[in-house]
Amino acid sequence: MESAAIFARRALIPILVCLGLTFAAEGALAQCPNRGTVSDDQVSNSQGKPYQAKEVTKIVTYGSNETKRVMVTKSNLFRDSKGRIRVERFYDGSDDPSENIPMDISILDDCGTSVILLPARQTARIEKWPGPEKVSNQPYCEEVDLKNPPYTGPEGKFEYLGHKLVDGVEARGERISYYSSAQAKLSGAAPVRVFENWCSVSLDTKMGHYILDDKPRREITTVISDIRQIEPDPALFEIPEGYKIIRLEQTAPGSKANGSSPATSLRQ
């Protein structure tokens, strides 16, 4: 029969797992569940490949009279060796947002704990959630099998774009285009939807994309630059001192968030 001490220790393990990065004590035996490959924004949760970079996303929408509306979001991207992700977003409604104070900062650990920092309000929202969609247990970025390319159906077309260097990091690209019909594709008509994606095999993460939608016409272009393969400062994955903490618990619909004020460490 197990002793009471052993039973109590085993009972504590799932509690520590659920608390994730919010309350995890150093040296705890709890392990995060295997969530597979996930990504937040342009950053995957691959471990052992730290880096930081800049991201610029430009969204252009076209009105019925061909008038254009441009929206630009700038972001700073970070990933540490543990696979933790930090994304700092700058947006002020213009086509060239200031990079002084982030609109918001998201931090995600591999246990599925999400932290949203709102610097202007000195507020941190903590939520345990399933997180971004699980891709698979395979690496995020792999070379394309040209003998078995993705199937797009009679109205689609797959193109392998080869490799290019982004700040010394090799990236490979692919494009999938869809047409209004198989006949339109054969006639040489322009596609009505385009998805172009780039990713790095060495960093195992996204490296930008281009999306075109025809109706309504919209173009989204994301460019990654200033890549530095270094370990980010651990303080970037902590809630700053003095922030008001709001915990959003996934319980019954309509439940209210619980607020508290002590500073919380995000170290695993």
C-alpha cells in the first residue's frame, strides 16, 4: 500500500500541470502535456531553437470603386529554448504605426497558458486555454515532397517556390492558387484565392506569407526581418511588477474573471 506522502505527491502533479507557467515552481516534477506543434502569429513552439525577429503585416482592402484601405501591424517576435512565445504588437490605425508602446503583448507557454499584457492599462490577463490549433506531432516546417504535393482539386494549383535567404536564414516557399472553376484555370484566368507561405526548416517556424482573396478583394502580406538567433531575455516571459492580474477561468459560460494584484513570474 502506498504511503500517504507518496499518494499526496502524485495527487499534486496534475494540479501543477494545469497551473502551467503561472504558478509552476522551479524543480517541480510536473510535465506539460504533449500539445504537438502549435504556433502563435508567425512563431511556432519548437524547442531548442531560440530567436527573435520583426514582423510587418500589411492588409490592403479594395472598395467597389477600387479605393484602397491600408492597415499595417508591426510586431516583435520572440521564442526561447523552451518553446515559449512572446509577440509584441504595434497598431494605431495608420499605415505606419509607432513602435514606442505595444498595443498588446501575448505570451504563450507550451502548457497552454496564455498571458495578454496591456501596457497602456498595466493589466495582465491570464487564461488556461487549448491555445492555437495543433498542427501535428511533426516539425512545423519540412521540405515539400514534390512526388506527392498537396492535393488542390481540379480548381486549384500547387507551386513549389524553392528556397531564399532571409537575414542568412534559409526559407522554402509554396503557393496554392484556386480558380473560379477548372475551366477558368485552363483558360489562364486570374485566381480568385492565393495562399503563399514561407517557412524555415532550420528554425522550424513561419517566415512570412501572402494571401489574396478576390471577393471582396483583399491582400495580406507578412514580411519577417531582422532575424537574430539568440536566447531572448528571460524577463520577457514574465509579468512586469505592478501589473494588475486578471485570471480568466474556463468554467461555465458567462462566468466572471477573478482579479488579483500580486506580481506573477512566468518562469517554467
